[in-house]
Amino acid sequence: MAAISATNSATPSLQSVLGRARVEQARREADQAEARAQTLRQQADQAESDAQQSQGRWRDLSQRNQQVDPTYLPRQQGQNAGRILDLSV
């Protein structure tokens, strides 16, 4: 009987093998999720940078337009549409 119990303790049980396999699968999934989150963070950072550059270009062009066109009226805060100038003489 002692020889049988020694053999049994040396062989991992099916339950422990399956448990380890589940842990490894969970680790792989967590690593994939972390990689995906990192990719999404990088994409968000790039989008933010692009938006800031676009806003900077808009400000630059807006200022240039004001200098070139004396009839240019910048949009007031809360104003949704441009103004129509009455150019009738």
C-alpha cells in the first residue's frame, strides 16, 4: 500500500493540471488585454496630439484671415452661425 500512495503523490492530479492550464490561459488573456489597453492609450494620445495640432492650425489660419480680410468677424462664444453683412449702399 505504501508504494501505491507514493506513486499517487508523485503524479499530479487531473484537477491540478486543469487548474494550472486555466491559470496560464487567464495569464495569456490578461497579457493580451494589457497589450490592447496600451495600444488604445497610444491611439488616444495620438488622437489628442492630432486634435491639438488641428486647433493650432485653425487658430493660425483664423489670425491670418483677420489680418488679410478686414470684414472678417470672428464667431462669438455661443454663436452657432456666421453673421451676414449688409453690404447694400
